[in-house]
Amino acid sequence: MIMKEFEVFGNKDTRSGFGEGLAEIARSNNKVVGLCADLTGSLKMNAFKDENPERFFQVGIAEANMIGIAAGMAVGGMIPYTGTFANFSTGRVYDQIRQSVAYSNKNVKICASHAGLTLGEDGATHQILEDIGMMRMLPNMTVVVPADFNQTKQATMAISELDGPVYLRFGRPVMPIFTSSDQEFVIGKADVLQEGTDVTIIACGHMVWKSIEAAKILFESGISVELINMHTIKPLDEQAIIDSVSKTKCVVTAEEHMMNGGLGDAVAQVLSKNLPCPHEYVAVNDSFGESGKPMDLMAKYGIDSPDIVDAVNKAMSRKSI
Amino acid sequence: MENLELSNVASQVRRDIVRMVAGVSSGHPGGSLGCADFLTLLYFDLMNHNSDKFSMEGKNEDVFYLSNGHISPVWYSVLARAGYFPVKELETFRKISSRLQGHPSTDKKLPGIRMASGSLGQGLSVGIGTAEVKKLNNDKSIVYTLHGDGELQEGQIWEAAMYAAGNKVDNIIATIDYNGRQIDGDVDDVLSLGDLKLKWQAFGWEVLTMNGHDFKEMKETLAQAKGMLGKQKPVVILMVTEMGMGVDYMMGSHKWHGVAPNSEQLDNALNQLKETLGDY
């Protein structure tokens, strides 16, 4: 049993991956337009804006209008990328997305930064933990939650090729980069980062790195972890889940999201229909967040690597019952 | 098109409206009847559009968005009568598996419709988005939107109004169906809009008013509106209409906003509306 060495290529925030990806895709695709609701710097959209002033639309603090304008631009044949915080990208504009983007099936890319607890000090008003659930409930919507800077950049470019609504979720904290810069992003195709036989950990976003940390600890105590980066929540790579769990017979899901409605529930649906087995959730348990440093918040709200280790032990112990 | 011909089309459209809503005992006849003349004018006279080969993108065509989607019957009738889809299909309105959903939608691919509407307040933003693309593409055609006056209580309308003026979106003509009524009663009683003309002016728009049942006046006002385009300001028309126009017992009240006539009431309505193009 060997734990793969994960090469770390540096440390960056995923939002910067979005900013670089947007600027890069716009150089080769003149249909790409960017809209922002007064958070250009936070979303790292300045490079796009500077290179394409005529294709950048500052809408001010008016997110509902931004979603509507984006939908109207998609009618006209453009590929609009909207940028604001995840909270204002989803909960604030759910009905606008529902009617003008999802139901009308418009080619709008809703790009959401500062998702989850790791937004940090701004606190619970801005720390949305329900967005994956809201977005994956919408018909026609693709939901992508890349794991690190490189993958966010690749995903930002890849979603331009998909003709339809996409929710792209990323965040604020600086985290290790462990996917390679040339790794192609395939929407809906899970990445098996580590093969193993005792337990399957399925994670998305920042929790993929936390799961790598947990897997290292688990390997040292003799537990063979299969680790899946489930960067696309919808459509979910059901086959990857079934293939892995057929072997390991138990699962831990890890997400920076509410326990209700997110990755864990999506995986649970697949398991209950195909392969019922012990499944433990690492997620926020029906609670709002609070102000604090990102990593302190992850620890306090039970979504840190030790929580993944605990969840694995629990899931494995349930296998033998 | 001559005004008399437009009147004839509008009369048939009104027959279609009352027959459609009566056929399923649901729908919104009041505002539909009130906007029958305007939509007839748009599709039969004013807009440059292609009903033979519907294009979602609407490149080099004028594009219309119905923001107050509940008056779908008038839009469906006008689209069918203009040739977007078979007139016979009007009989499927609000029935299961129909392309003519209760509120307009794109998922069943009804030609002529580019955006779902019904949840109010969204169409002005959408229209502005398409108008911005037309500017990017140097496409000189125009975006038209229609809104209810009650719909102006939605905050998103004013976000959009602020954006359009601030960004000089001067290729859009928004029209407000200013009938003074909404489902719970008179707009003034539900939530007054105050001085609507001053509000739009304060938001930086050119404001025109017209009688939405006088083709001559509408043609003149819309010609004036088009003349104002390209001058760095968006244009809004406050169109005074009568909810339920053409059917006497539906006029003068908000009560027929979202109520369908029964068969007796339908006969009464049809007796007041001339069949000019043949019922579906």
C-alpha cells in the first residue's frame, strides 16, 4: 500500500485561477463577456477588464439586474460570465437565475467567489453554505466546484465550451496547488487522485486538499484511502462513485457546504439507489458560520482534516456491523 | 399597415384572447385585451422581424420581450396571427404538453419567444442585455420591452433603469402598460407609483406618453421614440390603456385581471368583437 506523493506547485487562491482563466479564454473567444457587481478586484477580473474594456460590464451593486442582463446577452449569442460573491450569486438572485437562466436555458456562467466558511472575517452574512444545494436543484444547471488554483483556471476555460447554464464555485483563501497546470478539465468526469481499498473519500473544492492531508494521516495508520476529487457536482460522475465504492464498501464525503443538499446528498442518492453502504458526511451541520480566520473556522465547524479522519474511522467501523 | 387593418387584426386578437382563457377557465384576459392594440402595432407594423424563420439571436432584427408574462394570451395570438406558428395551436393554451404555457417559456421551443417571463421585474434587464450585444455587434436594430405598471413595484426594474441610463443604452424602447390596475385593486391603492413620469426622468430616461388604443397616436409616438434613439438615453413610453378594452363588462375594474369568462360571458364578449381573420 503506497500513498502517492502529491507535488505542491505553490500556493494561491482559487479566485485568482478564475481571473486568469477568464482573461485567457477571452483572448481566443470573442463571445466571452464579463459582468461584475462592484467586486472586480475581489473576483480578480481586472486582467479581463483591462484587456477587453468593451466586453466588460460593471453593473454596480445590483445582482438581480446583472443576472438579467447576462441572460439577455446570452440570447444575443454571447457567453456571459457574471462575477460576485457566492452569496450574491445564488441566494440573492435565485429567482432571476431560475427563470431567466435555468428555465430559459441560457448560456450564462455564474461565477461565484468567497464561497463557504473560508471567506473568513466577514462572517455569516457572506458565508453562504447553501449555494451548491440551490444550484444543483435547478434543471439545466451544471455545477462545478474546482479544487485548486490550476483546476479553477482550467474549469473557467472549459465551461465556455458547454452551451448552457453553469454555476462555478470558488473561494478566497490561499491554498496549496496540487493539480498540474496542463491538466485538462473534463466537466462531469471525476478525478481519482489516489487509489485505495478501505474507504472512499469524495471531496470538492478546498476540501480536496483537506482530504489529501487526512489521507496521509490515515495511510500512516494503515488505512488505504481512495480519494476522488468530485469537481463536478452536477452532472455527477455516478460511475466513478459506484466503481470506487464497489471496492471500498464505505464512503466519506467532504464539502465546505451545509450537510443538507450538497455533494454528500448527491452522493447519497447514488449510493441508496445502487450500493447502500456506510456513508459519513463532513460538512457544516445546520448552522450559520461566524467571523474568524478561514482555517480556524474549518476546525470549529467540523470540516478540517482531523474531522475527515474521524469520519473515515466511523464509516469503516460501521462496515463491520 | 393602415390603421383600419390594424384595428381588424386587433379585433381578432381580442377574440382569440377571450376564447383562449375561456377554453381553459384560466389565464389573464384584462391586461391582454388592454395591450392587444400595442402588440398588433408592434408585430404588424413597427418591428423589423422575421416570422418565417425565427432566430433566437435576433441578429439585425428588432427584438421584443414581454416582461409582464401573465398577458401571454395577447402575445401568443399576435405571434400566431403574424405567422410564427399555426393559429390552430392557440387552442392548446395552458393545456398539458402545450407549447403555449401559462406564462411564456422557451423550453418547449415556441417560435417567437426568447426568454421565459412571469416572475415579474426581469424583462427590462434582459432587454438591456440584448441591447448591449446589439451595440457590441454594431447591429442597429431595436429592443422593445413591455411591462405592467404594477410590475414597476419590483425593485429590479429600477436597478435596470439606473443601469440603462448610466451606461447610455440608447437602443431600447421600454413601454409601460399604464392601466392603473393590478390583481389586488387599483395601483394607487395597492402601492402608488407616485409621479411615474418624474421617476423615469429622474432615472435618466426620455419619457413619452401615448394612448394605447389610438393607432394614429401610437404610430406618431413610436416614430418620435425611434427618433430619440442613438442619443445616449434610453426611452420609455407610458402607454395609457384600459384593462379589458373591447369587452364592456371587463372594463373599468381590476376584477378581470386574472379571471376567465364563463361560456355565457364569453358569448357576450364575442358579440362585441368582430371576427375579422377567422377564429382558430
